[in-house]
Amino acid sequence: MEITLQVNGVVRTLDVDPRVSLLDLLRERLGLTGSKKGCDHGQCGACTVLIEGRRANSCLTLAVAADQLAVTTVEGLAHGPELHPLQTAFIERDAFQCGYCTPGQICSALGMLGEPGPSAVTEDILVDPDLTPEEIRERMSGNLCRCGAYVNIVRAIEDVAR
């Protein structure tokens, strides 16, 4: 089946098996290996990407379901050598250990910060200075970190939200 996706700003037309997941398409066909296959059941969040700016578990999303949509992976967040503010915050706050979950955490955080709320738009994200650490933890609960870097992940997200 032929589908057309806009992946990280680049339009791609591909012939795909209708049963292939978006994660497998990104990793195996397009060489975008930032999104990880963790549980392959949508429970860990390591595969999180943005579809039309909203977070999605790419392991549960069929590639054909993303036809004609914009998909953003962690590879698409930086502008050339300039990292996205969330990527910078994760580095500055040491918000990762092994790094396996980090791409999914960053994409999920970006999607979470873009979700509706009492916020002002800044640099393609919504800034909510009233977002509490408890709210961040709740909103990020679908992304697991087996290393336990949660404290610094929350701090990095707080830095960007403010």
C-alpha cells in the first residue's frame, strides 16, 4: 500500500505492508533509530513520537494510519546543530542515565507541553509556568525510565515549561 508521510519535515512516499507499525517503518525503512522498541505493547513510552504535534506510541500505530500526517521523531527536534530547548534541558539537568528511554521522554515532554492548558505559546511549545512537578509526573506517567532518572527528567521539563 502506498502512503505519504511528512517525517521531520521531509515528505516521504513509501510502499508499506498495511500491518507494519510506524515504529518499524521509522527504524527499519527510514533509518531513524531514535525511537526505541521497548515493550512493543505501548506500556513503556520508549517509542513515543509526535503525530501532528500529539504524542503517540509508534509501536501501536500502524504506518498506514499516519498517511498524510506529519510525524516528528527526536531526530527532527534540533535545528541543524542547535538542539531543541528540551534536549538542552535534558543534558543540563543530567536527565538520563542509560539513555534508552530519553528520545521517547523528550518527545512525550514536548507533546505534553503542547497540550491544552492556561499557557502562552513560545518556540512551538506552550509554556505553563504553573505546571507543578506533580502534574508533570502525572502527565509523563506513560513513559518509564528503568534507571530512575525521574527527578531530573521532571526538573528538565520544569525548566522548559518556565
